[in-house]
Amino acid sequence: MPNLSLNMPPTDDMDHCVDPNDSHERKKLRNRLSQRAFRRRQAESIRELRSLANINQKPENERNEELQRENSALRTQLVDVQNKLSRLLTTVQGLSDAVAKTLDENAVKTNDNKKQPEQPAHVSQHVNVERTATSSNTTAHWPITDASLPLESLDAITATDEVPAPMTISPQDLVLRSEQNLSLTELSPFSGQIPKIWEFEYQMGPESYLNAMDSTEKTTIILGKRWAPSNSPFSDHLNLLQQLLKAKLDRTGLITSPQSLARSLYQPILMVLSMFNSMARPHMMDWYAKTRYFPTIYLTAWQIHPSLSTYGRLDERFRPTELQASTQHPRVIGWIAFPSIRDRLIQLHAANPYIDQIFCDVVNSYVVEAIMSDLILGAPPLKVYVRVTDLIPAMSSLGDGETAEDMALPAPDAVSLFTIGKYARAAFRFLNMDQGPSFYKVEPAFFGKYPELHDDTVDIMASGIPLKLDLQLTLTPPKPLDPLTAETYHSFLEFYLDSLETF
């Protein structure tokens, strides 16, 4: 009997050729589709049975490990979902409270407006103009000497007695910037409903930082991590080092009296901070060695072992302010030598993801004021300021055989001051840059970049003309803390403190 199936058209072709008006053909098509679905379900059932059979053939310990890995992955996903929901609920609650408060205020204003006669439109415009003018007059402004002094033009300056006038930020510039910000807020539907939504404190202030850290710490506890990552990797390093050092000192009992602090507290802190800078910030070791920046050692000692003895050794500039003592904030902020900047950073940038870069910008802006004729031969007696970081690279190339007579000022020219080791070191010592931050001020360009950090009530901004190189080196923040670095910190502390007990 011939094979009739060879002469039959394919199934798909038959499906397309079915006459929609033929009930018999429609019935046959439904039957074929039902059979096809049945065969698909049957194949899927067989596949599942085979998969179960393969699983049953595995040892029980392997199956348990797979289940544990699966549970761990699912748990991590649940934790992430929980954290996101918590943050979302917090945000929604904050928005709800702010909207409710605004609605209440608007209701009060509406009732007051009903009692007052309506004012003409030109009166309202006049009031707005006066308000803008008043704000422009009361806005803080300060002298800016952003224009750098090229080294090539110093010879031209020495030939004249004219003193360049410092550049200033005009009130018009500040009003223009303020108007640009206002135009941005007016475009947002939230600006009229949520008070202060565009301000630094609302977006990155202490409350935002505290909420974020609470969520992170909960996740850290659940996942069993050693540290809670934050918006400041610099602070993460410092927090872990202090936790490890304090735990080890408490276990060993090395601190027995105030007289034992030098060996049992300050010396370990010096070693720990040196290790941290050598590993995470190797370019900073030269900076710390040249500036003799010891206040951070005493600050860390007081944070680990708070007492009258450790507090008494704190540099006055590094003593915590009232805001620092009462508000949680990234630990790196405490390393800044100016209390007013620390307070404003806590108020406005505590939750800023770029807080480490702002810290580095502060340190990069440390300057010392001087008279140019004291530094450069034949220069006019102009008031200038020099960045601490600009002299250090040339000092690194000094020879060991140089004497005090070799390191004498003034330098023959500005280029020699920054590129020849003996003149750089002489200027460094003459400006007392090797005595810590006592003589430091802040470069005006820093407040041009971060005007919200300026405080008119304190005199910390340098005045004069910047004396600097065309190409300047900048300090950078450390990389985020990783498990290998954390384990290295732990091993170093264990080894070093155990060795102290043997001597």
C-alpha cells in the first residue's frame, strides 16, 4: 500500500487551506490543535520527571548546598526589596507631611486674604522688585583672587609698583545666579508644594544621611558584613580601623593609666594611620611627612579613648563643635581643620555621595599667606598666598647633603621657588607649613566652587594674589573599602598589638 502521507500537504498548509465556512474542517482543526497541546504538555511532564530523577541522583549534601545558595540569593533579594520599600515609605511619608503642612499654611493664608482688600497688580510687582533688590544687597560677597599669577609674568610685575586690584564677586552676579535657581524651581511642580525641596539640607542634610545609614546598617547586620558601606569610602576605612583598634585594645587591656597612653594608644594609632595612608592613599604619605600633620592622631585617640587626657591634647581647631557632637555624620569631616566648614558640611552635604571629593578639595585649598618680596628676589612687596601642596613635590627631590645655608630665601625667581628643592624647603619652613594647620587658611577659589560653605563670621579665607604653578597637583580620595583590605587591616593590628605585649 503506498504511503499516502507523502502526498499530503504539510499541517501548516492544511491549516491555512481550511474553508472557514466548512464546519467539518473547523472541527478537524480543533482536534488537531487539542492533540498538539496535549503532546506539548506530555513532553513538558516528561522533562520535569527527568529533571527530578537527575536531582535525586545527586548526593544529599550537594542538594543541600544548592538549596542553601538558592535561599541565600532569595534572602538577599528580599533584603534589597525591603530596603527599597523602607526608603520609599520614608520618602512618601516625608512628602505627605510636607504637603499636609503646606496645605494647612495655604488655608490660613487664604482666610487672611479674604479679609484683606485685593491689591493692584502693579503694587505686587513693586514689592517683588524691592524684595529682589534687598536680597541682592544682603547676599554675602567676598574678594576673589581666582586669577592665577603666571610665573612668566612675575618679572613684568617686579618692574612696576602698581598693585593689582583683587577681583570681587559683584552683587549682580549673585542675583543672576539666584534668579537662575529660582527659574529652575518655578519649573518644578513640587517647588510650590514642598518647602525647601531644592535646598542642600533637604536633599543631603543630616536627616537624609541618618535614614540612609539606618537602612545600610540593617542590611549589613542581616548579611553579616564587617562594615556598613556609606557615601564616604574614606570614612568607611576610618570607621573600620577604629573599631578594630578599639576592640583589640579592650581585649588586651594595654591602656592602664594616662601615663601608658603614649605606648598603648598614640603609637598604635600612628602605625594604623600610616598603614592606611600607605595602602589606600600612598601619595599622601609625603604630604603627612612634610607637614607633620599630627592633629589627626590626637583626634583619633580621643575618638577611641575619650578622656580628659586625650581631649586635652586635641588641637583647638580639631575639637568637635556642638553640631559634631550631637549629629551623626561621615567621620572624614572631622579631619578638616576649620570648624565652620565642618559644621556647614554636616548641615548641607552629610549625605552627598561626593563628600570625599569635597574633603580633598578642602585639603587641596590649604594655603599660607606671605609677602612676595620675602620669597622671590626683586619682587614687589605684594601680599600673596601659596598652596601647601605646591611646594611638596620639589621638596621630595632634595639631597641629603644640603645644609641650612643652602636653603635660603629669597629664590632667584618664581619658577625656582617651586621646582628647586632647596628653595621649596626654605619657603616651606619660612611659611611654617611644617607646623601643622595652625597657619593655614583656605584659598578663595574653594569658596567660589562651594559658596554655601563660606561663613562671614570667621576669618579663614586667604587674601592676596595666588602664587602658584600653571600645573598643580591635587590630592584624591581613597578607593572603596574591600574585603581584602579589611582583612589586611585586621591582620596588621593583631600582629602589631600582640607584639607590644611581648616587649
